Amino acid sequence: MHEFSLVKKEVEKALGKVAGKKVSRVKFLLGRMAHGNPQSIREAFKIAAAGTALSGAELEVVVVEPKVKCGGCGKVFNVDKEINLSCPHCNSKSNELVSGEECYIENIEIED
């Protein structure tokens, strides 16, 4: 399970930051181009967090759509469903992916 190893590393990093305090909510970013599955992330999180300060925390998985910055005109645009990386403004193919490959915990809420 590809997702489990990624989620386990993220849980371990988060545990290092919460210093044993109980966590109530976790926000996990998953880029569409990271080839992960939100349900698999949820299942992996439940297993990786079991018996830790993250156990029982509400998990929000946010799917991040890919965005590309054009190397020709500098505009940022969404990537269409066909993964067409040509700029819709100037048709340049010299572009840089700026989002859509995320696979990490972005935010942790600790209980009072």
C-alpha cells in the first residue's frame, strides 16, 4: 500500500510536534497528481495513528487540483482533466507544476 508509507511518515512528523498532547483534528493535503486515493489515506491514517496522540482525531483529506505556472507568459492556470500542460494564454509548453503533487499533513489541531 503506497499510501501507508507516506502517511506513516507524516504521522511520525506530526507526533514529534505535538509533544504527547491529544490531537482533535488533522488536515491532510493530497494532490490529484500524487496518485493517492483519499479513502486509502483515511485508512492508512487510522492504522498509523492507532495508539498515538493522533488516534481518534478527525481527518480532513483535501484534494488539491494541479496548477501550472507558464514559463512563457508567467500566468498560473489549472490543468484540465486531460493533463494538458500547454498554456491556455500563450500556448507555451515550457511550464512548471506549482501544485497538485502534495501529500502531507498541513495542519494539526490540539485539544484544550
